[in-house]
Amino acid sequence: YGIEKQSEYNMRQKEIINLVSIIESDSNIEDYFQFDVNALEDYYKSLLTPEKPEGIAYTYGERLLESDQVKNAIKKLKEIPHTRRAFAFTLRFGDINSDNPPCLTMINWNIQRKKLFQTAFFRSQDMFTGYPMNMFGLRKFQEHVANAIGAEMGPLMCVTTSAHLYENNWDDARKILESQAPNVISKNRNFVIDPRGSFVIGIEGDKMIVEHFTADGQKTQFRFEGEDPKRIYKEILAKNLVSRLDHAAYLGYELLRAFTCVKS
């Protein structure tokens, strides 16, 4: 779904602006990744230590750990678990004129339900060669902070201003998708409950009755009724009670079944 446009590296790119991804669990290194376990271990070192090898413009570890900003964030989270002021920057004044400005610009930490949520902001991200290793590295960094404050790991959220695929990777990416997508889809067909809850649909006379429940089964104040399934569906969406596409599709299917029952 990316838009084709020129890049600053004399090749075209396909780009999605402001892509948000959420990593809720860790995974193995897949065969189709562009790195192996040894390369990943080297990347961890560059992220978790401030040392910068010669000939390298920067490392994220150098930018994040050269000052006490991560230590201060950990200290803040320990002292005030509800703080919104736990963050660290890699960006520096003048980077806009640099030939190598950091792609990762900021990390922010929040605690909810005794879990550490980590949000990473990228100004630019190569989704083919960079993104997978970035996510493994950021999960490792999140684990480092979580262990330091004694919290469980929550999701890692990544906001990428420019998520792009360079032209020289298009064919390889397409081949990987063609060979792996069926396997990935089949592995991820497990039921996942909508975090915004679920619905119980019933019939009273010639009307459909729809009641809303939280994800942990508590009945809410939201109740919908009527003879028109389309109107009920729109009312539910207007209340922002559905967050997953599979849930929305299933809800429409069940409302149609209820409508059929009323008519027959």
C-alpha cells in the first residue's frame, strides 16, 4: 500500500506515512530475515552499551546511554510509577544538517496495570533490512528497563513517520511474501478478543437487542435495539466499541443472522 516516490539515495521507494505497529510478544529469528543470531547479538551490544566503534557515525546505544537520560527515566519510573516524563532522545540539535541523522529519535516509557509500555518514534525506517532487527533490539532495551524497575513487559509500540521499502528490495520482499504469507496467516488464526469488549445479541419480539460487555466480561451501559441491523451496526461503531477488523466483520455477520431470525 506504499506510495512510490524518489528517495535521497538515488533510487525509488514505496512509503507509508505514520505507520503504527504493536509488538505484544517475542518471536524467533525467521529464515527469511536478513540477519542471523550472531548479527543480532552484535546489534544488542550496540544498543545496550555507549561504546561506538571507529568508522561508525553513531549507534543508538551511544546516543541513548552517553548521558544519564535512561538512568534518570528509570529512577523516575521507580519513584513515580504514574509519571509521563520517562523518555530518552537520540536526536541532537543540528542533526537535520547531518548526512547521518538517527532514524530512531525518541523512546518513551509508561506503566499501566504494573506493566512497562515502551513507545519508539522513528523519523525513517527501512522496513526490509532495518525494521525486524530494530524491533528485536527495542524489545531487548525494554526488557533492560523493565528489569531495572521490577515491572512486567507490556507491548512495544513503534510510530514510524516514513516506513519505506527501497526499490532494490521490492523483488525480494515480494518473493518472501509469496512464500511465507500463507504460513504466517495460518499460524496467526488463533482467536484474539477485542480489547474493547464483546457483544451478546438476542431477540425480543420483532426487535434485536445488543448488549456490550468489557473484555473481562463485565456488562456495560451500552445497549442497542431495533429492527434495522445497519442502524445498530453504525451506532456501535459510532461509540468506538470495536477495535479489530475481524471483530467488526463477525459482528456484522451475527447481526444479519439475528435480522434473519426476526424476519423468519
